[in-house]
Amino acid sequence: MDITQLILDDHHEQRRLFAMIEEIDRTDTAALAALWTRLSALLDVHAEAEELFFYPEVLKLGTGAGGADSAAGETKDAIHDQNEIRDTAADVARHDVGSRDWFNAVDKANKANSEHMGEEEREGLTDFRRHASLELRHDLAYGSPRTMRVISRGRPGRQGSSEVHRLEPVGSTRRSRATWQFVPEPDRQ
Ligand SMILES: [Fe+2]
């Protein structure tokens, strides 16, 4: 297993679910609601697992790739983007499923997510493939699916993780903005 491939697989599933929402009968609100529930949960768990397990390792090992000049820059951009995805996904829930406003909100979430995925695939994933050992890539991939299931059932305590990972929790509400705030390591400032 490889964490970079696991992330790509999740991205593919996110793209697939957005495409299914585009293709489905717009009056079939039950199907739309079911698809969005599945997709929004995947977006949420995927982002949090990356913040907990992937980006802390990128910070330790990365040097910047795909136009980013540092791992700190890659991580900061990713967390900013993931908060934007959380915001746009939360906005979807404020509208009636299948309404024009609902589809517009889904489009905004799709745009924010696709921009983020493209950047992450050029930067963080590339950086990690270049600098992380295959053993670490395997270990993170092996651990993260189990952890993601734990997250999806209920959030584990975050304080300990923040100390290790240099990512500071500033909110605990599901999909709240700035759930995590990037804290630069002193020697990288
Ligand atoms: Fe991602």
C-alpha cells in the first residue's frame, strides 16, 4: 500500500461522485441526497486524515514541488483549501436538495475541491514520492484507512496530535471553518 496512491484513489472517487450528481435526474432528490451524503462524508474524512497523517510527514521530509518552494507552503495552501472545501460543502446543506441553489452550491464545492486536488497532486504528493521511503508510504497507508473509519464514527482526541504534528486545532465543530490551523515549525520560519 502507498499513501500517495490511497490519496489519488480517494480523489478519483470524489471526482466520480461529483460526476454522478451531474448525470442523475435532477428531480430524483432521494438519489441526489444519498450521493451528496456519501460525497460530503468522504470529503470531510479525507481532509481530516490528510491533516492528521499526511501533511505532518510532508512537513518533516518535503522540500517543495510542483511550483511550491517549501513543504510549509504546500501544507499551508492545502489546509487553507481544505477549509474552503469545508465551507462550500457546508453551504450545500443550507439549500433544498435538487434546487437551483443546491446545484450551484455543489458546483462551488466541486470547483474548490478540484482546484485543491490538482494542486495537491502536483505539490504534496510529488514532494512526498520524492522524499519519503516506501516503508513510510506503506505504513501511513496501512494506518490511515483504519483511522479514517475511526474519524468517521467520531473524532478522536486532537490535542495530542496537534503537539506532534504542529497543526493547531482551533475548532471542533464538524466542517467548521479553520478546524485546523497550520503552525510553522520554529526552524522553518
Ligand atoms: Fe486530498
